[in-house]
Amino acid sequence: MSKKPNLTELKKQLRKKTQNELVEEIAHLYKRFSNVKEFYQASFFNDDCVVLEKYKKIVRDEYIPSGRRQFPRMRASVARKAISDYKKVSCSNAGLADIMLTFVESGVWCTREYGDIDEPFYCSMESMYENAVKFITKEGLIQTFDDRLCDILEKTSQMGWGFHDALSEAYDSYVSEIK
């Protein structure tokens, strides 16, 4: 059984190729793998909006039913994977913040529409909200996203299970530092 080549060995092999061969190799990867296509679409062609919308739709579809489905699936793992996949193909900090907030907004919509859900659901939402607030403040994007962060707080103000309190605490601990 042969061992897998590491990055150094791969670079060594790539250096042996001509520029045209490298272009053909990348074109082949672009055609064959959708995530490679999305990466180049987002980075080279400044078309991150299309890529972002694709992944935001995956997130929303887990919590906001559409079509024939009457109830949401609420699979946090699927929604989180969409965020992780988007992060791999895009270098847009604003896009990443946007999709993180979409996750929480969709979850808030779901709980307002269908009532109380289980503890893991709320823990997942709280964790994502805190990560989003932390990321947004670290990247200096608070002016862009503060309205959405506050809207989430407003929409959760009557929710139980300490959900609103946890979100407010996350907001206050990161945003108060810069205001």
C-alpha cells in the first residue's frame, strides 16, 4: 500500500509541470469538484454572493420549511456543515458573519413559529450567536451587523430557558467593549 503524498511532495510534482499543464490541471479540478468551482467563483471572480446564498439556503432550509414540508428538520449538524463549507470556499468575513447570523435568525424563527424546542437546540443557537458576536467585533463589522444582532435579542426577549439571557450576555460581553 502506497503512502499518501504530503504537501511538500505535491509541490515538488507540480513544479515539474509547465504553466499550461498547471492551467489544465486547475481547469480539470474546477470542472470536476463543485467546492473548487465555488472557491474560484468567490475569490477570482468576486462572485461571493452566489456562493453565500447557496449556503444560506441550506441553513435556512433546516429551520424554515418550504415546499411540501410542513415541519423543519432542525438538523444543526447540516446547518453548521454549510457554514463550515462556506468558510472553506470563501474569504469574505462579512459573508461568514452573515451566514452565522442566518443560522441564529432561522432558529429563532423556528422556535417562534413552533414553540419551545429542546435544550441542545438552544445551546446550539447560543453558541453560534456568541461565536458570531465575537467574530463580528474582532473583524470590525459591528456597524454592518449590529441591527441584526439586536433584532435577534428583541425577538427572543419573551423566550424562556434562559435563551434570551444567554444571547444578551454574549452581546454585552463583546459589544460593550467597543461601544
